[in-house]
Amino acid sequence: MHPSAHPPSRPGLLRSGLLPAWAPLAAALLVMYVPTFFDMFTSLWATEEQAHGPIILAISLWLIYCNWPRMIDASEGARASWTGWPLLVPGAALYFLGRSQNIAFFEVGSFPAVLIGLLLVTRGTAALKVLWFPFFFMLFMLPLPGSLVDILTMPMKTAVSYLVDKLLYAAGYPISRAGVILQIGQYQLLVADACAGLHTLLTLEALGLLYLNLVRHNSLFRNVALAILILPISFASNVIRVLVLTLITYHMGDAAGQGFLHGFAGMVLFVSALMLIIGADSLLRFRVDEQALPILKSARDPKRRTAPGAFGTLKKTAAPALLLAAAVISTVLIRPEKMLADLTPAITLETSVPHAFGDWKVDPEVVVLVPSSVKQEAISQIYSQTLSRTYVNSAGQRVMLAIAYGANQTRQLRAHRQEVCYVAQGFQIDTLRSVNLVIDGVTLPVTRMVASSGARNEPVTYWFTMGSNVVRSYYDRQVVELKYALSDFIPDGYLFRVSTIDPDAAASFKAQHAFVNELMKSLKPEVRARLLGAQS
């Protein structure tokens, strides 16, 4: 018998070259960032404040696509750079933390870091020199932490509100201002982040830098001067937008101001910014006869975009692909899905907080003001329940109590710092400090401040809870959120605030301390534990 001949073996994908070296990297990027950007499109980027995010992303990807052939030519024969790993590893870690803990800044910020790292480890520094601007441009789509935005945005919104108030008053309109709230005629307008906030400033700054990149002047003076002028141009455009929106509301009603014409005012913002940028650019020529550089330099072979060998061998791309796959798998394992609020007994603030306790009772002479529709909408997006009352004791001392509950303390749904809210209403903040108070036997870290507006002096004491913890800073919140995420939970939280109207801050804080102690003693143990951030 003759041994049977073995049929020739078929080459696999790896040996046949049917699977290009870039395929594992592309697959890893799609698995990582398609869910990320889908979530952004349906959450943060769906809000007016963050609407510039998808535009920045689309422009960045378009610039990468257009410059890709030139990048391939520029990096042909160049050695890969090890410097990509110090970016790629932290980028994967940022993705893991951001995706698993709902920190949008980390999650979206990992995207340019990972792309730059992959480019360096596969094509080297020559490739990055060609594509640096699209990656830099992506930074403008990062959703900054809310606490940072509040701090940086408030001065700009206040300045815009001040100028609009002065301009319209000089023009004879019946307008007044309290912080960032404009009252014109019978209408009240809140100058929000979308109208004149940091996000708008960043968007206009990105527009100006994109203009510089596209026109490509060869005059250093002209480029630097125009880049500097973009900031005042952005501010002037914000003033124009709020001015137009205020006039629309006054002459056509609140419905027009908050409806289609609100979006039209946004168009006015960007059109006016673009016209001012072009006008400033024209004034900066100073009779210099220069020609703009070509927007997109042509490559030798524009079709060389995804050549099989453009990124080396599969062995070369396997390690980066495995790193990204590990980040995705780790995220799936740790990402919290359960709401802590669903596992704890529901508390109804209105019935859980007594109308009278100790020497205190609800003051029947004080009428609770109903917030405007704009404020009410903003409150309902953050809090599930709110309680606002004024109590009085036998000595005639009055304490204003505000409690708010949010079932989801992640991303944009977190409670806001009270000093930011007071400034938005026109108050000045003095003596802001953190202190430890002993309340019903529990040592509690609280924030105290004195808010003043004209003759009104309002000492305030407040604190936040997340789950069973009292949190002060942004860092505290992230640590507590991570702790609950490791147990597969999304924490809920309370805002507890007491304030008095009294020029004597020391006496007010003493009365507030006594009030809170009496209130906590009157509450049921489970309610007291939730408000103090202590385990029941």
C-alpha cells in the first residue's frame, strides 16, 4: 500500500496577508469608541452646552482623512517610535477609568491619546508632524468637569450679562440684572452656559484656530496676532448672541426666545464670530503681499490610505491591539449597572421632614417662591426631589432649609456647589471655608460661606452626600464613585443647606448648628442616616 498524500495546507489569514496589519487596531478602536461616542451623542452632546462636541470630532476626522496620504508619504521608511507607549498605556488607562466610572472627560480624552500613541508606535514621529493639528483640535471636544466649568464660566457669564444690561438700558429698554439673571419687561432670562459659557468660548476658539489652519498664512505676526484676537472676538460674539436673544424675548415673547429663534441666536453667534475673525484678519495684512499656503498638500499617491503594509506586520500591531482589548474587557467587568437608589428604602422629603420639632416650626408668614420655568427645568434635570421651607423659633430667629435628592450622582447629573449657584443669582461670596461640625453625635465636614447682595447678608452652611459618604471636593466624589463602582452600584446623593438672613454671621452659624441638631434628633433613624451620610 502506498501512503496517501496529504493535501496541501491552506495558508491562514496571517500567512496569506489577507488580514492587513492595521485590522486588529481598527477593530479595537471601533469596539472601544463606537459605544463611547454613541453614549455621548445621546447624553452630553445632545445638550446645548456640549453641542459643539460632534462638530469638533467630525472636523478632526475629516482633517485626518484628507492628510492621510501625505502622512503615509512623510513617514515612509521611518522607524516606529517607542515614545508612543508612554501615551498609549496611559490612554488605555484613561479609557478604563472614564468608561467604567462615567467620567466623560477621561473617556473622551483617551481618544486622541490612544490615536497618537498608535501612530507613533506604527509610523513614528514623522507621521505625527503631519497630523498634529487634528489631534490638537480634538481637545476642544473634551467635556470638562462640571466643577471646573462652573468656576471658569461664571466670570464670563457675569461680564456678558453686565454688558447686555448696560447696552440695553442705555438704549431705553426696561432691563435690570441680578448676577447672570436678566429681567427685561415681564420676562426673566438666565444667561446659561450655552449662551455665554466656557463651552461657547472653547467652540469659538476652535473655530478661530481652524480658520488659521485652513488659510495657513506664512506671516508669523499675522498668525500670532489673530490667535490672540480670537479671545476678545469670542467674548464679543457672546455679547451679540445674548443681546439678540434678549431682544427677541422682549419683542416676540418667551416662546420665541426659547424656541426656534433661540437656535437662530446661536447661528448669529457663529456667523458674527466668523465675520469678526475674517475682518480682523483683513486688518492685519498691513499691506504685506503674501500668499496662503495650500490647505491640503497633495500626496504622491492619494490612493495609499490603507495599504496592507502601511503599518508594518501583524506582529508589530499585536501588542497595541491586545492592550486596547484588555482595557475594553476590564471596563465591561467593572462598569456599574445597578442604581443604589433601587436597593434602599425610598424617602419622601415632604413627609419625612417634620413641620415642627423642638422649639422650631414652619413660619406660616413666609411664602415659598416658585422658581421660573427655566430654573425649574434645570433643577429637575439634577434632582428627583426638592424641599424648601423656612422655620422660626420662639425667639423669632428664622432658618431657611433646603434639601434636594438626586438618584444618579454621575456626570452632568451631580449636584452643584452652592457658592456657584449664589454667584449666579448676583451674590458676592465671602469667608468661604470648610469646617467640621458635630451633629447628633456625628462629625460632619461641611462648607460655610457668607453670601451678600446689597443690604442682604446670608450666612450659609451646606454639605453633599453620595451614598453613605459626605463629599467635599471633586476628588472626593470620584473616590466615592469608584468605591461604589467596584460593588457595581451608581450612588445617589443629597444636598442639605441651611441659611439665615442676618448681618451677624457668628450668631447665624450658631443658630444654624442648633437648628440642624434639633432637626436630626426629630428624624427617623433611616432618614437621619441618609442625610448625614452615615450608615443606618
